[in-house]
Amino acid sequence: MPERNVMTLTTERPLPDASKEMALSATVLGAVVLITAIAPLATDMYVPAFPRVGRDLDASATQVQLTLTTFFIGMALGQLIGGPVSDRVGRRRPLLASLTVLAAASVVCAFSPTIGVMMAARLLQGFAGGWAMVIARSIVVDLTSGDRMVRAMNLVAGVSGIAPIVGPLLGAAILEFSHWRVSFWVVAALAVVMVVVVTVGVSETLPAERRHGGALAQLAGSTALVLRRRVFVGYLLVFAFSMGAIFAYVATSAFVLQSMNGLSPVLYSVDFAGNAVGLTIATLLAAKLAGKVSTRMVVGIGLVATGAAGVILLVGAVCFAMPLPVALIGFFVLMSAQGLVGPNAGALASGEVPEHPGTGSALLGFLQWTMAGVIAPLAGLGGAHTAVPMATIVAALTAISVFALIVLARPRSTQQASVTATKKRELAPCTE
């Protein structure tokens, strides 16, 4: 059994077994990138069509919005369950099954005759997509460690970050030249492509001797074990709250920039894409820094930038009714900073539980998409005429993330050194 010492990810951790010696090939990495792009594509292509969906399915705006909420719920549940199951039975078969279900659910979405059928199909689509995404992240953990894992996670996040740029543009093009249902056919086609790629190019990455057998109760037990790791929980919170900050922006930016500042939909789309570019560049930069700069320090820098953006947005919202320059600068800094925070915090969290990679990835994905589902409606509580709730949420999430990084995610070596020093002081009178 390998020792379970906690190590910083600025040095290579010893590889625990032969499976780690398999290369993370371009084919496998490409499959992981495609799978992790599911959520932004399935969301961003569809959102521009909300008004037409409501008209075609005779549904209210709230009902159409619920199709997005059910998708997020499915994503969260799929990742929570899929990770531990893949730790027990392996990666390849569950991944192929989930991608097949994803394709089928997307076809049902395309044919949905009512908003109720659409909600149910979106729930299943999210569940299958979440299941596939958590296994994809687990494959990276299976095949890499230390700096290589940080680099791979950032590269995956950076390349996948193109999806939020392409998604709205592709969705707008579909609406211009075809029907909104075509967006679901695109997702179904991508799922079929993923099935072929995994079948041909991805072998099993979790050997039988590393699997955790047992019933569902034992899977719950592994979740409890993982959650008892203080450092893991700290990075888990930082990772999830980064997603919360992103969706606070996603849920309100259209109102802030269009309703409050008069930007046209085209200019708003350009700004949205520009912010996504900032996030992608920051993520790829973080991948380059892996092994050169402490990953924990990169996360800290990202949180400082996020805090600065939160202050800018909060002051602009409370004191000046969010003028356009403040919103543009604040949103760009906020989104770019998340490229330094989210992927790195996720990699650090995964590195804390190498013996339960699927369970760790499941908890990361579950809390991530739960935050997305919770924060989006909360950020929009102010309606179309104030950005105060959004800015307050960003500032609050940043403050909690800083606490989690400094206190909960404090390296165990630092804590042990402090305990040793305390014991020496206590024993000093006895040695005089």
C-alpha cells in the first residue's frame, strides 16, 4: 500500500501503480475535453432559444427556465452517483453507457411535444452528462499525478473553455437558419462521436486491483471517508464557489449590460465571448505554470483577483447603479480569475484523495453543479434593475473561499510543524 502522506502538487508524487505509467495520450485527452464540454454546449446553445421554446411548447418563461434547472439537478446527481460507481466497476463500460443515454435523451429533447417532456428529458440528459463528466475527470486522475495532473486538468479546462465562446454563437446561427430543436440534434451527434472515440481509443484505466468493491452502503462509506479529509474539503469549497461566482455572472450579465446599460444583443454576445476568452487564457496560463509556481499560490492569486472584482462590482452596484465601464471591467476580471481558481482547486482536491478518485470527482461535480443551480436564481433576485444581489454573492463567496483556502486547505505539513513547535514549548520547562 502506498503511504498516504499529503504532498504539494509542485513536485511529482510517486505513482502508486502501473496504471499511472500509461500515457495520457492525445486521443484520451481529446475524449476528456469533448466530454467536459457537454454542459456548456448543452446549455449555451439552448439558452438563446428560450423565447421560441416557450412559444412552440406553450410554456411560460418560468417553465422554460426550469428546463435549465432540471438539467443542473441531473448533472449534480449524475456526478454524485457516477464517480463512486466507476470506482467499483471501472471507467470504460459506465462511460460508454452514459454517453449512449446522453445521445438518446438529447433525441427526446429534440422531439419533445410538451414542456413537461422537455423537463424530464433534460433531467435525464443532465444525469447522463454528469455521469460521463465525472468519469472523464477520474480517467485523468488514473493516468496522471502531481504536476502532470495539474497541467492536464488546466489544459482540459482551458480547451473546454472554448465551448462557452462557441456555444452561444452556434446557438444563434442555428436559430438564424434553422429550428431550436436542431441544437439538441447537435448534442446527440457529439455524444455519438464520443461513443466512437471511447470505443476505439480509450481503454480501461482503473485495473481490478484498484477498484473498491461492495454495495451502495460501502460507496456511501467511501464518500464519508473522503469528506473527513480536511484539506480535500477546503479545496472542494474553493472549487465549488468558483462555479458559484461564474453563474452569478451568467445569470445577471444580460440584465446588467442590456437592460441597465443598453447594450445590443450582438454587443453583449461579443462581451460574453471576450470574458470567456479571458477565462480560457488564464486557465492555459495556469497549465504552463504547473511545476514552476506553487499551485496553491496560483489559486490564492486568483482569489485575490476575484475579491478585487467583487469589490469593484459591489461599489459600482451600490453607489453608482453599475455604470457600463465598471460592469465591463468587473466582469472581465471576475471571469479571468476563475481560470486560475477552479481548475487548480479541483486538481488539488483530487490529489488529496488518490485512492478514491471517482468519489472525489463525484463530490467536486455534485457541489459544482448544485452551486450553479442555487446561485443562478439567487443572483437574479434583484430583477433587471439592480446588480446588488449578484455583487454581494460574488464578494461573499470569495470571502468564504479565502477562509477555506487558508484554514481548511492548510497543508498538513504546516499543521504538523505547528503542533511539534507547541509540544516543544510545553516540554521546555521540563528540560531546563
